[in-house]
Amino acid sequence: MSESYDLLVVGGGINGAGIARDAAGRGLSVLLVEKDDLAAHTSSASTKLVHGGLRYLEQWEFRLVAEALREREVLLKAAPHIIWPLRFVMPHMEGMRSQWMLRLGLALYDRIGGKGTLPRSGRVDLREPPHRGTLQDVLAKGFEYSDCWVEDSRLVVLSAMDAEARGAAIATRTACVGLKRGKDRWTARLRSGLVERTVEVRAIVNAAGPWVDRVAKTALGQGTPSHLRLVKGSHIIVTRAYPGEHAYLFQQPDKRIVFAIPYERDFTLIGTTDQLYDGDLDMVAISEEERVYLRESASRYFRSPIADDEIVRTYAGVRPLYEDNAASNSTVTRDYVFELEQEGGAPILSIYGGKITTYRKLAEHALAKLGKAMKVPGGEWTKGAPLPGGDMPEADFAQFLWRASERWDWLPPETLLRLARAYGTLMEPLIGHAASLSDLGEHLGGDLYEAELRYLVDHEYACTAEDVLWRRSKLGLHLPFEEQAKVADWFERKN
């Protein structure tokens, strides 16, 4: 007899994890399948911001920006360990957007999302520290405003964990290879390695990101009525380019913007690009043209140009944007669009577009849309619900960190901060009864111990060294090759 669920969610990115979480919390039986690891593709290749999208105001995307700014506040309270405020400095350069346009845009940005907790925008003198000596002398005036940083891969994983805690089944490394439609149910064929199984579900949510049309064709024999524009965004990670914990937003002659953001203590993240993509979705990588573009974009502003040998790592992802026939890739809407198909039998809901910041709201809207085709119990509930590890009094991370330092005073300060940022209140089950570093088991390198690996395997769906080093954390940037190999060897021994 086949397994049976109310909902099959295809895709383990941010949209799929968010919908699975919301649906499970309403009482639906949910199965989420992802052919690779959670956040293995687009959702781990973002600029890692929870933000309203200042530049979208120029495209008259007022509803999207307002919703995103409201969601910024919601997510900051839900996950204060992996989301925190960041101040952005935008130098004014002659020939770019005028000062009055920037002031007007920032004034609207401060207000359009309603009353928030982050500091408002203001002017900044670039001739004063910490900008003097960092930026070119010709840059004297600028503006600053607030948004938030997010550990994007961890946001996906925590959403999936919460979905599972509420009854959902999470199946990674499991591809949906066949869909057969009935009058009121789908039969789905799932493959994990060499093992296949079938499940029956009342409805399908196609949250496969760049693969959304491929899943739709598997289900319906043809693509959905909407069309995708696949746009690649690439980033470079360079050795630390400037001191301070603020980010920069650099305007470019082509009207795009490029961010420079403090990253993993020792590095600076620079991105992103907008290139039409028609290649292999499993082999997305930065091009030489993009490397040059990002280096030159930052070097227009930094006193010391970014050299190619300063790049320590790159990453790229493909955004599955809804095709609105915009003239350029950078102006295609980042809003989300749903296609509900139910005329041929059991319903399938396909999702186009979206962004990390609005994923929770997207999930609410997706279930409302699905409610037109099937009974969806319960009501909206996620707005005030913390994500795993985020259940801190008043969402006060600083206070939590202080108490953690008293409780685990044997942890080195940098290790304590990294674990607190990654796991929040879930540090307790990770550390367990350990009273010293040696109690955490085998030392794999840096501040990584076996206890953390075991926790990631048992609770966070980690299956490989890459899952740990580049998605559950960014320890791959800090550990030399020999120590990364020790992590890979640990997984081989475990299996």
C-alpha cells in the first residue's frame, strides 16, 4: 500500500521549506522532497540579505517593497541568531543617480513598510573614518540606511526542521521522477539513490525553482501557462577589503548596484550580477566576464582596486523569475506568481519568482491559493512563531549570548559566537553534557568537533562534508584542505 499525504512539496529551497512549514502547522500531512540537499542551489547562492529591495522602488514595485520591509521585521524577531541588522553606506558619485533622487528614495524606504525597529536613513561624510582611506578621495558625500543580513542556507534548514517538528516528512536526496494524475489524487514516483517508492497525495506544490517548468511538464505533459526568465547571479568572495561592520552599496554606470559586505570575519562578499542563463542548471558557475565585472564595479569605489588573486571563492545561482517582458534582467520583477492547475483532476500549484525576505508571506499566499482547490485547515499562524533556535526572550541575541558565555565559559569566545549565531538556543542539545572541548569528541580542525557533526546529521539532514562546510556553515572558508578532508573522511567512516 502506498504512503499517503495531503501535500507533496517538490523543492527544498526557501519557498518549498516555507510552504511545508506553514502547511504542516495547519494540520496538513506534508511530504517535502528535494533531489539534492536543502538549499543546494538558488537559496544558498543569494546576496544573503533580508531587505526591502531599495532599487525596486525605481521599478514602481511598491507593494513588493512594502511587504518585504514588513517581513524584515517579522523574520528578525523569528530568527535573531541567523538574522541581524546591517548598516549600508551608499556613496554618491557624479554621473550616477542624483542626491535628491537618493534622498527621496531613502525617505520612502524608511516609511513604506510602516513603523520598524531599525535606524532610519541619513547622510554620511565619506571623508571621515571609517570611510576615509577605504574609498577613493573623489567620494565625499553619501547616505546610509538599514537592512538585515541572513544566513540563507540556515534559514531554509531551520524552516524544514520546524516543518518536521510539526509533522512533515523531509526527504532530501530524493527526486520526483514521475507524476500520474487522478481525479482527486496524484500518484508520485520518488527515487532516492537506487530505491524507488510511490506515494499518493491530494495536491502538489511545485516549488522547484529553476526546475519549475520541468516538474510541471512531468505532471501535465507541458509547461505551465507562465514562462520563466532564468537569470544568473554571481558573487565573489575576496580577502577583507575594508575594516568595519558596515556594508557598501555601489551604483554602476549600467544603472545596476553592487554590494560589498563584511563576510565571515576575514572576507568581503561582492555581488551580484544579472545574466540570462540557458545552461545546465546543475552546473551553474561564475563566468570570467562576471568576475571582471564585479572586480571593476568595486574598484570604481575602493581606494585599492580588487585584484583577481584576492578572490578566494566564487558562487553563482539561477533566479527563477516570472517573465514580465522587462527590458533588462535587472528590472524583471522579483515578485512571486502562482499558477494553479486543477481542471484535469487533482490540483498542482506552481510557483514562480519570490525572494528570501518574503518567503513566509509567499507560503501564506500559496496556501490561500491552494485553498481554492482543496480544504486547507487552520489559519495563518507563522507571523509570531520563532524558528528553531530563535526562541529567545524579546528576540534579544545579545542577552542570549551573554547568558551562553556564562553557561559555557569553557568555550573560546570565537567558538561561542559562531555556535550561538548558527544554532541559537539549540546550542543546548548540540553541546549536551559536555564540560570541556575534549568532551565534544574528535577534533576535525579549527573549532569544529564531532559533536557538531553528529548534531547536523541527526537533526539538520546533513549527509556530506559539503553540506556541513558550505551550507550548514561556511567553515570551508576557514579550514585548510587537509582539515576539510578530515570532515569528508568522518562522513565516509560514519557511512
